[in-house]
Amino acid sequence: MKKIAMFTCLKSNRVCTGAACMKAYLERTKAFAAYEGEETQLVAFSKCNGCGKSLAEEEGLREKLDRLVSIGTDVVHLGLCTADREGKECPVITEVADELTRRGIRVVRGTH
């Protein structure tokens, strides 16, 4: 069974319920269509720790990534909210994605 997590933007969660991400996962649409017919488990729905909070200075963010590794997460989907309207990814999210990849977790940019 493939273990999937979602990682989203803390700032966007002021107005976002995560419902569109969850719907896409549950209905296997958009970025989750690749798992059609495959058994998956959603193991985490996490957020960054805020704008400018890099891994080097943010112990809590490092702990989140450690946890994703320790529970055997196979894939982390980055929410659409992790990029701006022009599609430029947040530098903190890029750092997180690079670290997840370094630790052997596949990163997919997109949810719904």
C-alpha cells in the first residue's frame, strides 16, 4: 500500500479547509488520478511553519519531515497553495521538497 502525505502552506490555511485537496485524493482526480485502482493510505496532512521559516532555523519543520520519514511515507503531494498565482514555488517549500527527495520520498507538485 502506498503511503501518501500532503504538505500545504500555513498562510493559505487562514482561508483554506483542505476540502479540495481531500476531495481530489478521495475521488482520485487531478494529481491523484495516477493512483486510480491502487491501494493508498493518506498518512499525513501537514503545513509549513510559515513564510521565511527555513529548515536550518526551524526545528519544528525538521521534526515534521522526520515524522514523514519515520512513518514510511512514499509520496508527498505539495498543495497548489505552495506556489503563487504565477506558479513560482515558495522558497521554503522548495527547500522542503529537496530535503524530502534527499531522504527518499517522492515529491509531486500538485493536489487539485
